[in-house]
Amino acid sequence: MRIGVTGLARAGKTVLLTSIAAALSAPGALGGRIRRAAVAPAGADALPRFDQAAHLAALAATPPRWPARTDTVSLLALDLELAPFRLPTGALPPRRVRLELLDYPGEWLLDLPLLSLSFADWSDSVLRRLERPELADAARGFLGFAAALPAQAAADEALAASGHRLYVATLTRLRDAHGLSLLQPGRFLMPPPGPAAPWMAFFPLRGTSPLAGLLRRRYDAYVAATRDALLSPSFGRIDRLVVLADLLGALHTGPDAFADAQAALGAASSALRWQGDWLQTVASLAALRLPPRVIRRVAYVASKADHVSERQRGNLAALMGALTGQADARISSRGRDRSFAVAAARCTEDFVWTLDGHPVSAVRGRLLGDERLTRSYPGEVPDRPPGREFWSHPFLALPAFEPARLPDGGRGGVPQIGLEAMLGFLLEDLL
Ligand SMILES: Nc1nc2c(ncn2[C@@H]2O[C@H](COP(=O)(O)OP(=O)(O)O)[C@@H](O)[C@H]2O)c(=O)[nH]1
Ligand SMILES: [Mg+2]
């Protein structure tokens, strides 16, 4: 069984995989339904391995550290021994299952909508967005370059390369300075390992110039490669998916970042919802290949939920549900999707704080490099996309907490919130 874990950079994928593996390996895991779990040897698989030992050692260090930054894909394989099914005639032998968790960049899933967009339509929608007044500043260099191109610009390599460089710089700025997430193509911000293919050098451009023709051919090659990657053994074999998003971070960054995270989650969830359809199309295009398995369960997870108290975490899960179409009976994929609020490495405890004479449910934890406990109350989490009045009282800072101290090198698991409910949903038919 292969579970894909996806989310944009810093969403919390590495910490989640580390915590899942530690939880499944702890004695009495999932109410005793898992007897034993061991990280499987790398075997002959071409995918890089997820370095579980190093990531868990970081969390278990004194003082604890967050796991080092990772990028691109990696695979964590666990050999599980499950408690036997019991029949009236006696117990069956224990069952053995190989559970694989694939750490998959969410930036790559943002390319799903491109599969059904022509270069002209894609260019037009990207440029219209960049031309909006609130983004025009960040995009000025690139937009100026595109505007200065003659209507019949030649299919010139140097032009294509300069435009590409300016476009990638704009995407990077929109991510780092504006907190935006719907930035396409995702592989421009999270390149696959290995040397970049020459057709990666494109950018959105309107018109019918020879240059636009060259860029269109490159865009088409990019879309074809994206399609192939979705059919490849690494992604094609995924049959359950965790989509992780730092919604609290987006609420904190502000209305534009939040609206953008909403658009990105909406785009990814609708592309996944129609997966049945587009996979059939893709499969027929890629004749002679087996169609990939259809994803049977999707958990949409709001990460770092330990920044807010228990009362707020229900709202956080509801907000995630609202952003991914689960509240809408017309489009929800009955039973296949569910939303959760999870802290894979819980740093805080809940407590009641009296602010201006009013009790509020807050949290407290240690900041990185600080021995004392720090209190935090970022604000009320809305249970649906918030209206304008919400943004007049901005969501307060999210302190950089230190992970909780782990006894016994983490062999008993990592303190967490909501992880078991999420695993129970994903593994229901197995347990
Ligand atoms: N408070 C809190 N912070 C978290 C949690 N999980 C991740 N983080 C923070 O988010 C950062 C990025 O997490 P990481 O797993 O490396 O993200 P990735 O880029 O998606 O793999 C970490 O370094 C932590 O600072 C959590 O459960 N609680
Ligand atoms: Mg990572």
C-alpha cells in the first residue's frame, strides 16, 4: 500500500512522515492493531530513501531540533505485522504488509490543472493575475520584458532564456515575499533532481510570434513530462493521498496569501476529484501502458495545529473541508475525502489565559533556544473562508516553538495531535 504525502515546501511533510513512522513503530501502535513495524531495507527501488533515522534523531536530540530541510521526492517503506483477524475457529496467522509513504512535492501537484490548459489559455490566466495591482510590483521586471517584445519576436534562445529567468525570479518573489502558493509551473520552484531539460526554459506569453510558438512547444513538452511523471511508478502507484497545508500560516500572512492558498487547494482538489476522468484520458494517450490505480482516499490535513487550542482545532479542520469542496454536497466525493487538523510534532499544551479580564483558550510551549514557557493566542480560527471583517484583526504571530522533549530516543512515538484519526481513516480497510 502506498500513501502519497504532499504539500508545498514547509507545509510539514518531513515531520509528518517521521511522526507516522515513529507512531507505527511504538509498542501498542493504533490500539494494538499493529504488532511490529520496521523500516524496510532500500532494496532495488530507484527512489531516494527518506532518512527516518536522522529525522527522528533530530527531534529526539537535547535540545530537540526540527528535521533538516529536504526537497524533491523520497520514499519511506515500513514492514508492518498486523494483529491477526479472529475467526470462531481460531485466530489466523499475523498479516504482513509493506506500507510505503512517498514524500511528494506539492508544487508538482499544482501542475495538475495544466494538463487541461493550452499554452495560450495558461499564458492569459497567468498574465492577467500578474497584472493585478497588488502583484504588479513584484512582477514588474518580467511584465516589462514581455511588454517590450516586438509582436513578431523571433524564436530566439537568448530571449527565451532571459524571459524564463525573469519569470522564475517573479515566482520566487511571490512565494517568499507575498506568501503565495498557486505558482505555476510548480517544477520551476521545485525542480526535479538531475540536470534541467532544455524545454524547461519557457514563460507565459500572449500572441502568435515565432517566440510564442517556441514557448508553446516547450510548454507542451512540459505538460507531456508532467503527465508521464503522474503515470510513473513513483506516483502512479499511490492509492491514498495526504494533502498537507499550513492554513494557520496562510491566515497569519494575510488575505492575499489566504485567497491564494484557497485557490491552490481548490485547484488541486478539483483536479484530484476528476482524477477518474483525466486518468482515463491520460491512459489512452499513453497507449501500451497500464493505467495507474485510482486514489481511493484523500486526507486533507491542516498542519501545525498545536499553535491553537483544542476548541479552535475543530474549526481548523472544518475550514480545510470548506476549502476542498467537502461542504458542497454537489461536488464532494462521498466518503473518499476527509479533513483533519494535525500536529505531527506537538510543541504546546492547552491552557486558559486571561486576556483583558476574559478567559481565552490559548497554548504555551518553549520557543527554540529558550528554556521558559511562552504563551500564545493567535486568534479565533474561522470555520469557513473568512469575510472582510476577519482581516481587520489580523491573525497574530505563530511563534517558532521547539518540539517537545522525547524520552527514549523517540521509540515510544512523537507527541502529536490528530495523527491516529488520520491514520485510522487512511488505513481503515487494512486494520
Ligand atoms: N508547531 C509545529 N510546527 C511544525 C509541525 N510540523 C512542522 N512544523 C514546522 O514546519 C517546519 C517545516 O516542516 P517540514 O516537515 O520540514 O516541511 P516540508 O518542507 O513540507 O517537509 C518545521 O521545521 C517546523 O518549524 C508541528 O506539528 N507543529
Ligand atoms: Mg521536507
